[in-house]
Amino acid sequence: MLFKQQALLRQKLFVLGSLAIGSVLYLVARVGTLDRLQPICPIESRLPPAEPEQIPIRTLQYKRGLLHELRKGNATKEQIRLHNLVQQLPRAIIIGVRKGGTRALLEMLNLHPAVVKASQEIHFFDNDQNYARGIDWYRGKMPFSFPHQITIEKSPAYFITEVVPERIFKMNSSIKLLIIVREPTTRAVSDYTQVLEGKERKNKTYHKFEKLAIDTNTCEVNTKYKAVRTSIYTKHLERWLKYFPVEQFHIVDGDRLITDPLTELQLVERFLNLPSRISQYNLYFNATRGFYCLRFNIVFNKCLAGSKGRIHPEVDPSVVTKLQRFFHPFNQKFYQIIGRTFNWP
């Protein structure tokens, strides 16, 4: 009898102990959950004081999936209304330079939870037909975003098109402008390579780079060749400076974006008044492709299209030297204007 009573007592104590431990574990889990739900690192204010409080970074990260569904056209109007999503005009534009790394820069900036990118080049300001459709048409081409995210678009033709600076100024005189540049001769050859590839796909012939870049009559650099003209950065920038102060421009080193992307991206974060959120975790070197790829999270990775990083044709060294000498004085003036130098010949 005594043995049965002791056994029953031990059983009751075991049950009570299990309940107590379970309660403690529940409370710990609950506190942890509440802690995780607290806003962490709210986005630094970039708007006038009258605007409402900004969305915490963690909230933006959590809702990236909804924005992805919107881009695919899967989100409903009710979801758009409930989440206060809007199509905003860009507060920053990558205006150039063609073959400088504009696509890579846009995709890398999209790693930031406070940035939303326009996936396609809109060509609103450089295309008269598009521009005539009006600013509402332009806004309708922008992605859905939360009110305190920054929308960014890129159209490299903006940098070299004469009418664009005034048109952008009329839209937003305080907009931030990003220009990504590479060593001018390298950029010109890359420009040529892209056009050459397009010709070859259509089974068309194309002149060698040397014949296009050098005037055969004078043996001097052919400034009528578009790939050469585009690389005279200072000529185009001076036109923009008639409308915008130099403080509204940020120059990205396209050559360093290839080899050390994080350093360049952190500079852009500061220019856009964004908290630093892009880290080395988000960038990993793909040895097979020879370029950095993007890691958004533990599941989603992305590399740039295979057309990026085309192999350039060999160019006569004497032509390369001639081009480098031609660009040198323009580069020096460019450095003086932007207050930054690059390791160019």
C-alpha cells in the first residue's frame, strides 16, 4: 500500500513539474517573439519633417515578397490599398554612362530594403514620343513601393542627350543623380563590342574598332564616332551643371564596382542618405562567371545576365595609346569638377 502511494505521489510531481517547465518555456518564447516584433533600425529621415514616420527596415524586408508579387502582376487592388503601396516618381536616377555598369549598379542598389528599382529602362526624358505622354505615364511605369522607399530608374542615354537635363529639372530640381564611369578607352571598346555582337547576331558585317575610332584621313581620333564622344565625360557633365549643382551628382567608379563593389555601394548609400544595410553577405564572387553575384537572403541569389562581361576584341596597342592620350586632358577636367580622381592613364 505504501509503495502504491509513493508511486502515485511521484507521478503527480512529474506532471506538475512538466506543467511548470512548459509554462516557463512558453513565457520565454512569447517574450522572444515580442522582442523580435519590435521595430529595429528605422530608416533615416529623407523627407520633410511634415511627412509621417518612416517604415522600419525590418518591415520593408518582410514585405519584399509582396512587392515581388506586384511586379509579376499577382497582387490584388485590395492588397495594394491595405499595404499603402504607391507608384512614386524616382528620387534618384542613374543617368549614365552606357557600358559603365549601370545595370550592375541598379541591381546591387536593389539589395537595399529601402530601394525599389524600375526593372526596365523607361527612356522617358530622352524619347520625345514618351515625353509627350506626360508625367502620369512616367509614374505609371514605376514599380509599386511603400511611401518611404526610394524608387530608382536607369536610362544611360540620359547622360548624353541634350534635352534631358532641363526635362528632369522641371520634374524635380532636387533629384539625386548617379553617374557610373569606367576608364574612357575601355568603355569605348565595350560600347563597340556590344554593337558588334548585335550585328553578328543578324549576320551583318561591321568595321573594326580601329577604323571607327581613328579618322583614316587625318589619323587622329574620330570624335564623330559615338563611342568616343560618350567617353568625353566632362563635355556631357558640363551641360548637366547648367541645371543642377555638383552636390546633386555622385560619381561611381565602374571599374572598382567590378572588383570591390561593397566600397562603392556604401558611398552611394551615404549619398542617398540611406542607412548602411548592404553588406559583404549580399555579395559573393562567382569564380565561374568572374563577377560578383547578389545574395538577397538565404534562398534567393542572382547573377547578372550572361551578356554582361563580354570578351573585348583585341585592339591595336597604338590606337589604345592614342585614345588614352586624347582622353587625358578631358579626364583631368572631369576630376576637377567632381572632386575625385580615378586611376586612369
